Amino acid sequence: MSKIFTNTTIVTVDPGNTVYYGAALVVDGDSIEAIGPTNDILTKYPDGEVVNCEGKVLFPGLINCHAHITATLNRGITEDFGFPPDLGLPIQTQSLLSDEELTIMALLGALEAIKSGTTTPVQNGAGIATYAQELAKTGLRWIFAESGRDAMTPPGWRPGEDVHEFSDDLRQEVLQRINDIFSEWHGAEDGLITCFPSAALTETSSPELLRSIRDMAEKHDVGYTIHLAQSRLEIESMMRLRGIRPAFYLYKNEFLGERLFAAHCRYVDPSEIALLGQTKSIITHQPAMAANRGVIPPIPALRAAGSPIAMGTDNNTQDMVEVMRIGLVTERIMRDDGKNPQPEDILRETTMGGAHAVRKTTEIGSLEVGKKADLLIVNALQPHLVPTTRIVSSFIHNGQPQDIESVMVNGEFVMRNHKVLTIDEAQIVREADAIGKRAWNEVIKRYPNAGFPTSVAPSSRNQSIQG
Ligand SMILES: [Zn+2]
């Protein structure tokens, strides 16, 4: 039976940024069947399940183009020690987790994503197969961007440090792993899951790896991604070892272009900005994490040069509501301009911009007839949102994830009236808290001389961690 949301405000993000009032939206199967005045719609569709949305607002689902959901493990730690984090530990704490524990941390990220309005997350990482099955059950429209490197790096190597050697064997292993995830998951769950190949970092990618990743994306007609210019170390290392800046290294190896969405671009110089714009390379901007790192990427210049912009969270948190707000205020600070961007601009880059990056503009990114029913129901009758004179502005400036009552993906609720239907929230939160405390205590205990700069809460349960 179709579902009919009535008496509601609909923020469409269509080409004219239309907002409908007192309107109704009909979902039939996985798609939006009709939008119109409530009375007209009820006359035309007398048989659907009516959901009265008076006082509510429908928004398109948010698209997070750059997430590392298992990095929820680092919450409360790596936000505060720069990039790459200056923690003195010779290993990644994540390496202490069992597959089951890693899956719990992934589900924690997915849970936060749902509760803060993401309907399409791009999970970027190596070894997604470990927890892919559980992510598939969340009902989200996933992009699995399986990522890899063919650099030989010593233990304790941190992103941006010099890389001197690359390995054919490692490259074959990466390409095999990406092929495997395509075979198993590309198009799975009725098309809800899409796979993208990804090179991890410029400094850990040989020219051969870059070309293979791009070729694979072309073969499957999908996009591909990489981290680009995320730290000063990266720029310095590329200049030292290759004699060119990172974006020029990618250009030289035919990696830039319309299929690419490059994460961060925090330290690109004017020549790189022009190159990225000319090649129409897409930039995914993670303003909340960038702000934590003390940097505002040159988004206005990248946009003006011709690069489409999409938005993402990066590590630790998956809250796209916060991403939109920080994206708006940091760009205004950078431009010294209290009028630009407008909230509608930021919302567009977080919805249609994301849809463009994941190459699904005909399916998602706006609430229009014929598109997939990926939407949020926001309760606008809140002390921090009324008067709802200009709801997009109210929500971007003042909105909270808790205002999102329900989330629908592909015509199915994944959260309804604040209850996440596809993940056991209480259990995952409890377990993730225990896993995080145990892992961080274990790593500090193993490396007491590392100079770890802060103290952490004790383990809440005494279970073992696999090493
Ligand atoms: Zn990242």
C-alpha cells in the first residue's frame, strides 16, 4: 500500500528550491509517486496509508560522501591532537579489535548516521567485507568505497610521511580485494548497495595503482575516490619525493576527472585549484573534521574554478546536521561574508551535490516525482526552530539530529518516531562503549612509554581484546 504524508511542509531541493506548504507526498513502492496540495492528493489517492505530518517538514535524505564509520572508536581522542594525530602510539588502536568488535563500531557509526538523517553514506576503508553483511541489514543506501595502498610503509608510519617503495604484490592484493567486494556486493540488496574503488592516499599510491583504480571505475561505470591534500606533510613529502604537488601527481597519472571525488583538498594551492576545476573533479568537503584540525579548505575557490562540491563527515562522528552548520559558518568566516553561502546552498551540496558525487542524480538528492523515496521527517515545532518562517535556515542554523523523527530509505522506514528499526540501538551503544574503553586502555598499557598525551576512562568490562 502506498504511504501518503499529508499537511506537511516539503523542502524539495528541486532546481528552483521549491518549498511546498500544506502539501502531501505519496510514496509508492520505493519511489515518490506524487506531490501536491493535501486535498487534491487525498482525492486522487483514496487508498494509501495516511501519515498526518502537520507541524513536520520533509527533507531529502542527506548524503555523506566521506565516512570512516569504524573510526567511531577514536571518538573523544583524535579530534584533539591534530593530523596526523600526534599520539605517539606505534599502532592504530583499531588493529586491536576482533572482526566482531569492528562490526559493532561500524554499526555504531551507522546508527548515528540514521539518527542524524543520512540515507546514503559512502563508507571509505580497507576491509569493508568484514562488516558489509551487517551494514547491508541497516537498510541504508550504501556506497562501499573499498580502499587500498601499494606503498611499503614501516610500523608506526603516519599519513603524509615519506614513502620510498611500492609493491606489486600489495597492489595485486588491493585490486583483488576491490574486485571481491564488487563481485559480492555491487548492486546487492535490490540495488541499494553500490561499490566504488578507492585509492587511500596520494602518497601511498603508485602510478600503476592510480591507473588501475580509475580503469576499474570506468569498467563498472562508477565513481572513485582518494584523500587529497589533507595535510601539510603530504604536500611536503610529494614535493620532496616526486617534485610535484599532489593534485599534479594525480593529473599526471590521469586520475583527475568527472568520476573522481577527492576528499578534503585542505592545502591545495591556486594552481591545483585551477587544475581540479578544469578537470571537473568533485571535491568532498568535511567541514566539521577540518575545523577540528584547525583548517578551512578553500571551498569557494574550488567551487568557482569549476569543481562540484559534496559534503561528508570523515572520522569519529557521522552527524551530517552538524556538518551542514559548520560548513556554513566556516565558509562565511573564510569569505568574511555574513550572507554567503546561504543555508539553501549548503543543503543543496549535502543532497544534490552528494548525489552528483555518487553518480545518482536521477535517483536521489531531491524530493521530486519519480525519484527514490529517501527522506527525513523533521518535527519543526521545537523551541529552537519556531517560527518556521524559513525552515531551511532554521534547520541549518539551529537544527539538531533529535529533531529528525523518522528516516525513510527506498520507500522503507529505517527509523520511525525516533526508533531505529534496523539496529538494536541500546545494545550497540552499550557494547561500543565497552569496546572503545577496553581498546584504548589496552593500547596505552602496551605502550606505556609512547608519551600518550591524555588519560582515558577505565574499562567498563573486563573482556579480552584480540591482538
Ligand atoms: Zn578520510
